[in-house]
Amino acid sequence: MNGVTPVLELNDVAVHFGARASLFKPLPSPVRAVDGIDLSVAPGETVGLVGESGCGKSTLSNAIVGLLRPTRGSIRIQGQEIAGANTALLRVVRRNVQMIFQDPALSLNPRATIGSAIAEPLAVHGIARGQALKDRVANLLEQVGLKAEHAARYPHQFSGGQRQRVVIARALALEPALVVCDEPVSALDVSVRAQILNLLVDLQRRMGVSYLFVSHDLAVVRHICDRVAVMYLGRIVELASRDTLFSNPRHYYTRALMASVLEPDPVAQRAKTRSMLSGELPSPSNVPSGCAFHTRCPAATAVCTAERPELTVRPDGALVACHHA
């Protein structure tokens, strides 16, 4: 980081959920949704977090913004530890980290105007009131491509893309250092996705905000992210710059994810290597020994079953957790 304090710094973060016992079954193993994550995000940087559904992306996101308490590890926002922080400290730190959820329709109160939705965090933190609050809301609406008079309307009066613009305005109202974007365009029409992505890029250039961009859409990640972390069963298995990852994926799971993306050109699709993934994603309550991916990996050997690989730096700067990378 060249001496610059990371906006987000994760060190050995784990989130485990205890399973419920029953009269007829013994207490099962805990669900290891997130199991030892090390990751940082620099000021003004966008880091992508990708992987299959169930790999722990959303759980990690919720822990970062304080909605879940980590089982162990350190979560620092601009150098301030939030893991285990009390309510008063979380209130202060949350000004610096906000979240954009997947479905804007579920993120907004249908009985409240969008103006009040955007004004709420400003009022809660005592940043503005009265006419100054109205002016701030109007300015935020204009920054995301809406009009000041839209403040009096309700969520149902807007399209999905417009509602997501409102959610973005609310997330940026407190001028946070970090915004966690949890699948922010997956619920939108394809024609609207590029508009929202370009808006996020433009706001980042103007405000210097950092993004942790959670997605399963590799095309979207390639468009917006500077670095990409690939998660599998609660752990990062590969971390590299965008160009390095997409030009030379090292981990067999990363290769499989990329092979599963459909090509618009039928000829290219027929020539493309078929997905190497086989079998179902193992349960996070029963993670395979050694490398967790060995049950689905075409290159797995005895060492993969016995020893869990750690993230290791490769000559091109990528971090890869694979015995055969």
C-alpha cells in the first residue's frame, strides 16, 4: 500500500454458524460460511469478489458492514477495528462504510418518499437539517442522474434502474470511504446494467470512494474492477489484478468459472473448453479435507486431499492457493 492506510483491511476473518441440535440427530458441525479471509482495499480502488452461490460472498459482505459478528479475525475500516465493536463505535464507523443491496425494490420503504429515504442517514448522523437537508438531497439526486423534484415521489413510481440510482444516492449521502456493492446490477434489465455500472465508475472518479464489488457475473467484474478475489467454500483461492486474472487464470476453479461463461458467438462457444466443474458444491458444514476443491478438480492428486494449499505469490504477482497452479 506504499504507506497508505487501506480503506478496508481483513485479517483471518471467519464467520461460522452453529447448527441446531435435535432429539434424533447429534449436533452437526458448524457451518463455515467464511473461513479465514485476508483482503485489503486501497483508497479509490474497486476489488471484485466472485464465486458460486453459497461460497460466502454475501456473508463476508454483511460482516464488513457490521450486520454479522465475525467468529474470529480483524475487520478494519480506515484503520478502525469494527470486529467486536460496541454499538456506539459501530455508529461512528458506519459513516465510512455503506452497502448497496441486490434488489432496489426491497431496499426502499414503499411508504416513504425517496427524498426521505436519502435524507434519513443525513438526519440520523446530524449532518444536515431543514433547508440544508433538502438541498443536500436534491444535489445527491442530481449526481445519480435524477431530478430534484423526484424527491417527493415513491419507489413504485420509478423503474428498477431508477430505484437503484436512489439506493446509490442514499449510500453515498454520508460520503463513505467504502461502499460494499452486493450484486448491485443482477436484478436489473441487461439494457440498464451498463448505465448503473458507468454511474458507479463516474461517482468513484469524482468522489474517490472505494468499492468491494460482489458478483457472480464475470463480465461485469471485468468491466469495473481493478483486482479480483475468487472465493470457494469460504476461502479465497485466487487474488490478482483484473488483467492478470482474466488473461492467465491459475487456479482450476477460476478456470472453470471462466469456461462456464457463454460466448455470444456460436462458433467461439463451440470451440471453447467446456466447464471443468463436476459434482455439487460441498456443504460448508462438511468441508473436504486438504484443498476443498479437490472433489471437483480435474487435476487433483493425493497431496490435494491431504494438504490444504495456502495463498502463494506467483511471478506475475497473483496469489494462488493451489498445489498445481
